[in-house]
Amino acid sequence: MNINKINLYIKIKMTSSNYYKIEGNKLVRTHRTCPKCGPSFFLANHYDRWSCGKCGYTVFKRKGAPKAKTARRTPRKRQKA
């Protein structure tokens, strides 16, 4: 077995306490919810995507850091010879 290979399929036991967080007097959801099924269904967090177990809705995560926008230069004006 290759020691350098990262195991992406480690089972993590999810309890209801991992889906909610209490801030002050409010209950805050920590996971994303499915826009098709409604707020009572959470999206499963995979290493490259979020997916709904009920309807199959999938959102892919972005790879790498977002690129910074560079300012566009104005084209040079031609000079008459």
C-alpha cells in the first residue's frame, strides 16, 4: 500500500450537532441546504462537490484559488507616417 497516497474515503460519523451551531440565542445551519428540496434537506459535503441525497442536485467546488482580474489596457493609437 502506498503511504504517500491520501485516503479520501475516511468515514466521518455525522451527528445532528454537526449540522447546527448555536450563536447567542439563534440556531445557525452549518451545511448548505438544497434549493430544489427546501430548507429541511442538507447537501452532503464531498471532497470535490456538494450533493443532495434526495434529488441528486450537485454543486461542484472550484479548483484552485480564484484568479485576480487584471486591468485591461487601452489599445495604442496609430500614428500617421
